[in-house]
Amino acid sequence: MPTQAQDDALKSRAERSNYEETSRYDDVMNFIAELKKRTKVLRTESFGKTEEGRDMPLMIMANPPVASPKAAHASGKAVVFVQANIHAGEVEGKEAMMHIARRLALGDLQSLLDKVVVLIAPIYNADGNEKISVNNRTAQYGPIGGVGTRENAKRLDLNRDYMKMEAPEARALVGLFNRWNPHLIVDLHTTNGSYHGYHLTYAPMLNPNADARLIAFQRDKMLPAITDAMLKTHKFRTYYYGNFTTKDALNYEVENFTQKQEGKEKIWRTFDHRPRFGNNYAGLRNRLTILSEAYSYLDFRARVAVTEAFVEEIFKYSARYAKTIIAMLKRVDADTVKRKHAELGVEFDIKALDQPVDILVGEVEKKKHPTSGKMMTAMIEDKFTPTKMLDYGLFAAKRKTALPRAYLFRNEPGTQTILDKLKAHGIAMQELTKPAKIEVESFVLDKVTKATREFQGHRAITLKGHTQIETIELPAGTIVIPTAQPLAKLVHYLLEAESDDGLVAWNFLDAYLENGKTYPIYKVMKDVKLASRLFSAR
């Protein structure tokens, strides 16, 4: 048997091609199968199928091995999930996770599996991965053999699909969250913006509706420790994700970011608070989360290396503080069930850190692609300038609404999509077993606005209105969504009439929305005993 270093069967395509190419779907599947032959710590499953019917592989790594979510959590270890290739033009994570898996199974990281259960989805957007072309993401610095597409086969951006879940990939991923319930969710990406001096940037949850203890733990403890280790151990510079912009451009659309802001004072700005993005969605599920962004203008080999190092340090931190993480999340879940959050935000403002910080402003040069002839952008490694500026890296709730005891809506043809979405998110539901007169808070629509610009096949809806207290009679079969459950913050974001990323915003309730009408989802604001039973779709 050849040694690991010489064995091509256990090398990624990036390694075999001297980092000129990225792995295809078959490369990844063959690597997983080969690694599984060599170790007892790896088990595998398909957690769903893509739009084009490809199996979505999940690598389950633990010592001793675990075969189920129940066994994983019974082990007392932190369960850490890492997904790569959600945008299949951003391929560093896919290669890095194969390298990490090899080290966990056979190399220097084996001892980590004594303290963590590692779940790896190395090629999430498998369909987009197979559309490799040298004309995709031409500005980034390699691989020169080309990369896949950002979107899936139906041209949906999977990192905008967490709330609406229209892609089979997104439904499968959230199903994985429901089953495995990882303590930490890591999402691997590559930048596509400003010229800075960091090898990798990152973001925790950005929506302030997430539990304050989780936000503080990541910002005050976890991420600073990982940042220090990245510099001291690996010589990589890392910082919170952002782009250069100006104060008067703070409210730009994330999807329409432009590089140039000439003649104005620069600031560093993070992206978006909405849970359509995976890191924010995970926060509303009461879970720790890290978004990783390798610097697009590093060469491909270095982007894989920095991503691999970053995940390594995340695993090491999670292993070191596994008991702390598990205990904290149990407390947060328990407090959510007790409705410790009386109010949650529906409108948000971005805000700066208390003091300006030194942000590394980088320099780049242009290099000609040897095949396409197009110009790539390359980081000049030793040229960066620390520049003092405001860091707009936080969000705060501008306006809040009270968290009710429950949400109610009639089970009728127009609400079947709502039922399906809630079930897919893993939200606990009940139904009335007999008619009931209930005092509710209802929302009367004063103004319904539909966006003029389409995004991901939708034109966003925003509602303005006023609340009123009334007593209504609801029939048996009415759906009851109690907020005494761990996913209460997600329930709130999905169902609130004025939510900026809920089911209203994504057009799933359009048939009910007209000025003067009452929003079809009611809120129970007081404790009331209802004759109900668990709801399950029949």
C-alpha cells in the first residue's frame, strides 16, 4: 500500500493537478469511498438529492463511530457541521474539507474525534459544481481550469434560500439540521469584493434576534481565539467579513455592491442581517455559526490552505470547549421555551463598533489567464496598509413586536404552502380538536407594497398596518404554532406580518394581502387553554 502522501486515491483533484483544477462530483465521491475503506471512524449517508438527481454526500466522523444523531448527542461531544461549495464557483472549501477529512481519519488531527463529532457536506451545490468553465468567476486568481456556477441547476442562490426553501438542496439541508441538530454550523465561501489585506474573513450570526449569549460568546471568546491561532500557528491574517464603502452608502443592497467609492471617507461594512443567509438562519435556530470567506485574490493553493487552517482551528476550539458549548446551548434552548424573549425585532439598523479600528487595505495586480486570456486579480501579499476606519459590523433592532403565546391560522387551501414550509423548518405545530372562541391580536393591512425589482423569482412584499384585539371563532383543524419551543425566534421571523424575510416577504401569502383586509395569521397574546393535539400532515 502506498503511503498517504503518495496515494493519488486519497488526494483531491486540486492536489493532483498542482492546484490548476478543482474536483468534480465524481472526484469527491471517489475520494469519500476510498477514505471509507481505510478507516473505521467514517460513516456516510446521502442527506438528499439535488435538482438534477445527484446524491448529496454527508461524511460522519467520530471515534468511536456514530451511526445516528441520537448516538452523536448521547456521546456528549460537540457536533460540528461544515458545508462547502454552496456557491460552486467558490471551491476552496470543497478541496479543504477533503484534506481535513483525510487528516481526521488517518493523520495529525485524529485525536480531535475523541471530543467532537464532525459532519461534512463537501459538495453541497453538486449540480452547479459540474458546470465548470473558465468563464465563471474570471476575476479571482485561479484555479485556471475553471470553476462551477454560483447558482444551482434552477438558477437559485442556495445562500438566499434558507427561509423560502424552494430548492431541493435547501430542503435537504434544513432537514439535516432538524435530524442532526449540530451545535455549530460552518459555511465555507470565497469573497467577491473589496481589495483588503486579509487572507480570510469571517462572520458570526448577524441578526440581533439571536440569543445575546451566543452572539457574545462568538464575538468575545470564540472568534478572537481562532483569529489569534490563525496568525500565530499558520501566519494567516483574518478578520470580520466586510467590504469598503462609505457612510452615505450604508444601505446599499448586498446583491448590488460596487467596488468604487471615490473621494469619500471609507468605512468597513458587513453584509446583511436577514436569515435568508445561512449564518443568520442558524442563529435563529439557537446554534453557533461561522461564515468563512477565503480571499478571492489569493492564489488557489493559498485559498485552500487558509480555509483548511481555519476549519482546523474551529475544530480545535470546539473540542477544547465542547462542554461549555453544549451546556450553553441547552440553557438557551430552555430559556427560549420559557419565552424569555418578550419582544423580537422586525426592523433593523446597521451600526458601527464603538471605536474605529485598523482595517488592512490591500493591493492587487492583474495577471492574464493562460487559456481564456481574461485578466485575473492577484493579491500582492506583502503590500497592505492598516487604515483607521469605522467598522459597521453589527445590527440592532429598530422596532420590535411582542412574541405571542401562539400563532393561529386556518387550515385551508391558501395556507397549505405555509404548513409545508413550517413543517420543513422543523417547527412544532398543533391543531384545534374542536371549534373555539379565542381573543387574538389581529393585524389590519393599511398598505401592501410589492418591490419593483425581481429577486430569485420573487418581488418582495412589505406590509404596513395596525393591530387590534378581537375575539374570533376558529374551527376545528385550525393550526396552532406555540412559541414555547426552541425554534420560537424562527417562528416569529417566518410568521410576523412585518417581517423583512418571512413568508409574507417571499410572496407565499399574496392571495390574502389587500389594503383593508386582515392578515390571516393571528396572535394569541395571553395564556389560554386550547383543546388541541399535535399536527401531522395526513
